[in-house]
Amino acid sequence: MTSPTAVVSGGTRGIGLALSLRLTALGYRVIAPYRSDKEAARQAEAAGEGRIEALCLDVADATSVREGCRRILDEYGAPEVLVNNAGRNRDRPFAELTDEDWDEVLATNLSGPFRMCRALAPAMVAAGRGTIVNIGSTTAIRPRRDGANYCASKAGLLHLTKCLALELAPTVRVNALIPGFTDTPEVTERYGLDVPEKREAIVRSIPRNRIGTTADIADALEFLVASGSSYITGQQLIVDGGHFMG
Ligand code: NDP
């Protein structure tokens, strides 16, 4: 029996790596598109013990998505799961945002999922099954400072999720998984979580009294790809210890 295939963009680091590893534990073969960090890609493949294939594919680049997804379809056929996890921040006060800051974040966080879905979803529909999970952010709903590009991109992604849930129904389910503060190197650096006072201030603001782990997000993904969530589509699942409660 061949393993089902899952595609996890940005599946080589941080949250994405935890999602890739969880899917391998569930029996999937995982294709993990990444942008440039070859060492992280190598480590992800090693951690996956032959069940993760890192694929250099820039989701912000239309040609790269087209060619990479063609390769995925040719080699593995229609994936059963697509997780649009690759994301970027280029934070700056609004008036200082450059065109490049805006374009790169929108291209990665919003156009990327659009292009990945456009390239892969028709094959999923034709195969008669599939689940798409888009990794959102609570700042798509309630804004934060210095990230107008990021917040706008993630807000667009939440709405794209609903549009796709409508258009790909009844065959393919599409949901958004929204992490709160999740302990990844990128977040530790950006929020200075290595400084105990800064970490404690954030922990105090979270009802569950801790920062999320990548395993918390993987648990939610496991639910969203399982048959136990088969009646759920077009929804937003927030996993943040009660921090947001929108
Ligand atoms: P990381 O920065 O740790 O990892 C990002 C991953 O995405 C890397 O594998 C990176 O590849 C890949 N990536 C970035 N740009 C591209 C691109 N253009 N094409 C292909 N791959 C790309 O991020 P996190 O794990 O912290 O976050 C993962 C997702 O979760 C993001 O969408 C983020 O917005 C969202 N999120 C995270 C939160 C958190 O607290 N961590 C909170 C809310 C949302 P490479 O290594 O090659 O650059």
C-alpha cells in the first residue's frame, strides 16, 4: 500500500517542521517546500527518517510554484493534504514600510497559498478527496502595530480560506488553523523571548499561563485532517491558550 501524500509549505522549520513530523507519524509521506535554508531542509529530512522530502520551491514566485507543483503531481499524484504554512514577517511602522516589505510579505503569505491551491486543488478535487489547512494569525482579526503588511496578508488568507471552502465543496475541505504565540526560533528572536521579563509578560497575558508549543499546533492539525472533522469546512480554529478570544 502506498502512503498518502501531504504537502506542507515551510515544512522544514518551526511550526511547519512539527506539522511535517506529525503527518509522518500519521502515515503520510510529506513534501516540504522551503525557500532557501538548505541546512534546515537537510535536518528536516533526517528527522523524517525518509518520510520527508524537502523541495526548494519559492511560494512567492509563480514560476517556482508552477514547476514545483507539477513535479509533485507527476511524482506523487494528487496530495491528500495541503498545509499552507510558509509565512514571513517584515515588520516596520506603517509609514516606513517599503514597497518591497509589502510585496514580499503579501506574495509569500497570501499569493503563495493562492498559487499552491490553484496548482494542486484541481487534482485533489479530481481525486475525489482532500483537505487544505491554511496557517493564519489572530492579527488577521485584531491588528497589531508595525505589521500592516503581515496583518493584511493574513486577513486576506482567512477570507481566501472561506472562498475556497465554498468553491472546492463538497469534495475538498478548507480550514484555517490560527496559532497564538508559539515557541519557534523566529518568534523568540522577534519578541525577545530569551529575556525572562519579556517572556513572563507575555505568559501573564495568556489565560493558559504558557506560550504555545509547536506540538499544540500539530495536535490541531491532526484534528483538521482526520475524519473526525469531516463536517468542518471554511472555519477558523484558534490555538492560543485563550489569548485572543475574538
Ligand atoms: P519560521 O520562520 O520558523 O519558518 C518559516 C518556514 O517557511 C521556513 O521553512 C521557510 O523556509 C518557509 N518559507 C518562508 N518563505 C517561503 C517562501 N517564499 N517559499 C517557501 N517557503 C518559505 O516560521 P514559524 O514556524 O514561526 O511560522 C509558521 C507559520 O505560522 C507562518 O505562516 C506564521 O505566519 C504563522 N504563525 C506563527 C506564529 C508563531 O508564534 N510562531 C503565530 C501566528 C502565526 P526557509 O527556512 O528556507 O526560509
